[in-house]
Amino acid sequence: MRPVPVVTLPDGSQKTVAAGTTLQAIAESIGKRLAQAAIACRLDGTIVDLTTPLAEKTEPHTLQILTDKDQDALEVLRHSCAHVMARAVVRLFPGTQLAFGPPIENGFYYDIDSPTPIREEDFPRIEAEMAKIVAMAEPFERFERTVPQGRELVAGMGQQYKIEHIDEELHRFGSLSFYRQGEFIDLCRGPHIPHAGRIGAFKILSIAGAYWKNDSNRKQLQRLYATAFFTQKDLDEHIKRMEEAKKRDHRLLGKQLALFTISQQVGPGLILWMPRGALVRGILENFIKDELLRLGYLPVYTPNIGKLELYRTSGHFPYYRDSQFPPLYQHPAAQALDLIQHRLVAGELTLEKEQEMEKFLAQASLSIPGYLEAKTQAEKLALVDDFGRDLIAKFQVVVHGYDSAKDRAGRARALLTWLENQEGYLLKPMNCPHHIQIYKAEPRSYRDLPLRLAEFGTVYRYEQTGELSGMTRVRGFTQDDAHLFMTPEQVEDELHKNIELVLFVLKTLGLNDYRVRIGLRAKNSDKYVGSNEDWDTAEASLIKVVKALDMRYTAEEGEAAFYGPKIDFVVRDCIGREWQLGTVQLDYNLPKRFDLEYAGSDNQSHRPVMIHRAPFGSMERFMGILIEHFAGAFPFWLAPEQARILPVSDKFNDYAKSVEARLREHGFRIAGDYSSDKVGAKIRQASLDKIPFMLVVGDKEQQAGGVAVRHRVKGDQGMITVDALIAQMEQNVKTRALD
Ligand SMILES: [Zn+2]
Ligand SMILES: [Zn+2]
């Protein structure tokens, strides 16, 4: 007997249907309203079209009908709108070649190659053409072809990129799927909305250059960015949020307010803190340092590099090799052989790995003869292999087992053994190994624990160039790091204190909307270090602490690190964007790898547990988030320039300077505007510079020994004496007032 398909719906109920019944028909059998609202379905975990017929299956299918309430449905809508946009572009720009058009966060794009390049001025008429297509509400119809038939179809349409894509990748599949909408046919996996009329609102946002398949060796195309929503209201809100986000962009404000800069001569992703930014950072650091001292942390300083051996022990090298700056080997040939080794073990390479490797070679100024011209993987690997052999001969390096190795993999292994014995240094990717050495510098007893070592420690990671962004994605950054060494019994208490500290700091900065993610281990997996009892206790403690503090949280199984469970902090800023801050992580692994111990009350040797915590992740990232959160207008206690004196004319410059000196004596960060500008212009400039207090002085103020206070937000506050002003400012700093 042929199996009859059964579907299980989200409410747990089951339905038996005839094989071949479409999901749309199932939706209709559930209810008319649901069928009308349906956009797509999640069938056995995959998003599919409503027109999909249900296949025969012994096990019940799971089915969820997606409506405009589901984020996944929004993605289907956006991808469908990408087809509509491409269709409009092809109509207006005949001969346009289409590449890829996926949905992305907040929208979608389509990569195109048009005979006449598209400009921003063209957006309105493309949008008008799209509106026509949407109004027609034609269905998206899926059909399949064999690879040769499908290839013929796109060849007939003259779509060169689609042909290349079939020849390079899709030919491996048995068949190709297409979607037709009116006269427009696109090679596509889907899924799509039932018809274009479901697109409630859309907008073309920008146009940029992009390479075919994101490969800089291939043709440059144009990437047309746009977004779409189910309703006009959603689109309007989104555009408002985008405008607000643009005004708050820390990269623009950082430049405008002279907080930080990035110099290509120093290096991409390396932040140069300018005096104003450095002042804010210093105040933040002192604020945190004071809290840490109060909580019993001990400050340490450690160097920015460490021996390779240290990171081999910790496991940070070569495990994270790809995300680190290349190591500084002592042996002149080691750098090159490291790359060769890396290349040889890689064997079969994906396109992504291949690009990564080419960047590494370029970075090390290494050129392997013939490599760039080589066509196949096998050719490339053979060239690398030959190059390695030449290097070994040239530097007369003795690599045991290299000559006797039977194949490439054997030579890679021999090289690895040789490399593992090479001395060298690595830019510090993590602070932990250094702090561990401080722990080990003295014998420790249970009486010394917990030992809390804190450092604003600078670390380096080699992020891909394309991933770098302002202060939030960088290659060198300073973590607000600390490592806590404790007995297993102390874990809960330490976690509690850690979270309280984070909450205190977030509250102080007005970041009141936050949640935590608890990463737990996957049940029945053997990839974790540490005993089951320890894990159970630690996980229970984490949940208990978070619950006790009444925080919003989600607990996610399988999200723990292999060495311990963790908590991630996620903050929502005032325009609703979420930022992941740092983590608090328990660690059973490093104490073992470094053989850490303490003498217990039983006089026996025990292994401590470690906590790594960098609640803000890094000062760079945190600063970037704060700039956006405050839109550059730092509260008085953090502002790099707290007040600016604005004499109404140069007759009052002397008096203004005397006020400036007095405020400075009280420890405030003050400047004066002694330019020949009118006072109105001075006020405008001070507002642009987001100075909390503007202090206007003229005849009346000089007579009275006062200043006229103009507050950045509250406006005119009238005249007060300098003494009263100082008292008010001191109060502001003391309470860390946010306005
Ligand atoms: Zn599509
Ligand atoms: Zn650490």
C-alpha cells in the first residue's frame, strides 16, 4: 500500500490528505481567512511555495502556514520583489544581464549588468514600472527543466551569467527550477509569494558596484539595493528608522566630532583614538576600574604578544589560524612554509577558502610561480608542493619525514611537525593565556580564591577586509577583560556579581533595554570538556542567577562553547536596534590545558574553574555603540568637552578666560570660543559639537560674576553665578546624570 501523507500542524493536530494535495488546498481546508493570508509554508523545516504538492511519506510531514506575521514570509516577499525589480529593469533597459538577487537583512538586492549603467535618477521610473507589475498581481509560477533544457532556455533569453552559473555550479543537480511571472522568467530556487499583488510597499534604496559572484577577479556589476514590506506603514517606519540610524552612524559622527579616525597607512581596522574619543574612553575605563576595585578585582598589565608555544598550549594556535595576523616566526623560511603547509592540508578548496588563501599569500608578499595562472585545484596544489620543496632546499631546512613522505598529505604532516617546533611570536589573540601565567606565578591556596585578574587588554584578530566597519568590526581592540579563578563552589556567587556589574553599568549609561542569551550544552554530545556534574551545576547556576535578577532571557541548547556554558548580553538601543555586547563564559578547559591547581582545605591539589568575562566585548565596539546610542551627545559626566564659554564680543574675553580657568581648576573639561563670530554662530557651532553646557558671557554676566547657561537639550536656563554653576556641574558628575 502506498503511504498516505499526514501533516502535523503547529497546534499538534494532524490531517490526512491525498497525495498531491497542494499546501494552498490544505490551508483552505483549515480556513478561508488563513488561506487568504497565506504567503508560503514551512514544510518539514523548509520554506516552500503554497503550490507545492504534498509528497507521499511514511512519517507525518510537519506543516506551518506562514502569513505576513512571520519574518520568514517577509523574506519570501522581498525575494519575490527582487524578481519584480529585475523585470522592471529588463523592460526599461533592454539587454540587461541578470546575476543574483537574494533577500538580505532589511531588504534585497539584484546584481545586474545593464548596457547603460543605472543611475539614481532612474529609480523613480523603475519604481513606477514595478508598481505596474505589482498592480497586475500576476502569479509566480514554478516549473522545472533538465539541466540541458534549462541551459537552452536561459541561453535563448541571452542571460550569460545564468549560463555561467549553471555551467559552474548548478549542472551538478538533476534539474533546474524556474519561476515565470508574466513575460519574465528567472532561474531560481524559490520559494515565492503566490502573486505580485501581495507586495504592499517597496522602495529602491541605492546602487553600488559589486563583482560577479563577489569575486574581485570577475566582472564588475551594479548592485541595486531595495526593500519591500507587506504594508506601507511598515515601510514608512523602516525608512524613518533608517534615517535616524544614519544620523547616528558612529562612523560619520566619529569624524564630525573628531572622536576617532582610521588611517590606511596604519592599517585597515585599526582604530586611532583622537583626543576627544580618548577622553571619553579614559572616563569610561576609570569608571569601570573603580567598580572593579570595589568588587575585589586586581589590575594586571600584560604584553601585546606572546610565544607561539603559549598559544599552542592554550589551543588558540593554530586552531584560529585563519582569524589571526600571521605569526612572527624566528626562522626565515617558516613564514612561507607555514603558508605552504596550510595550503597543502587544505586539499580540496571551496571558492571562499581559495580567496582567503590568495589574500594570505598577497599579505605575506609571497608569489608562487604560475599559481595565479593555474586553472585547476590539482595544478595549484602541485605548484604549491613544488614551491615548498624549493624553499626547503634553498634554506637548507631539515624537515624530518618530508623526503620519505609518500604523498602531499604526508609532506604536509612533516611540515606541520617541523612548524610545531619553530619558535616565534603571535600578536595576542586573547588575554587568557597571559593571565593564566600570572595565576601560575605563585602557589595558590583555596584561601586566595576567587582570584580576579582584570586588564583592559588589547588583542588582534585578522578580520576580512570586507567585514571591517568603523569601530564595531576591527582588527585590533581592547577588551574590558578579566579572568576569574575559583573553586567550583564559588561559581554561582561570581556569576551573580558579574551580571550585577554589567547591569549596573548598562543602567548608568541609560541602556535599559537588554536581554541575555544563555548558551547551554547540547544534550547527549561528547564534544564538551569537564565532568557532567560540573556542567549541570554551572548551567543550573547560570539560569538561577539570571532568574533571580529578573532578566529577560532565552536558554539555547547547543550554544555553549565546548569548554563551558556562557551568557551573552544583547542591548536594544533607543531606535530599536539590537547590539550584542560581550559574554561571561565558564571554562573547564584552559585550567586543564595549563594544569592549574590550588591547595584545598584538605591540603590536596584541586583544579580551579575559570570565568572569562568581557561584558562590553571591547572598548572600540562599546564606544561605537555609545556614540550611536547618544547620537554623539554624551551625557555631561562623559562628554569630552563639558562646557564652552561663549563671550558675546571680544570685550568680554578676559572675563570669559577667568571663568574658564576657574571651571578648569575644578576638574571640568572646558573650552572657550574666542573667535570673532557673532554669538549666534558660536552657539550654533557648540550645538553641532554637542557640548552639554554653553555658557554665554556679556556685560550683565561680567557685572554679576555669572554666566548665562544654555543647555544642549533644555535650552536657555538664565543667568547663574559661577559658584552655583560649579555646584550644579559637580552634582551632575556625581550622579552621572544622563541629560
Ligand atoms: Zn526567485
Ligand atoms: Zn579569556
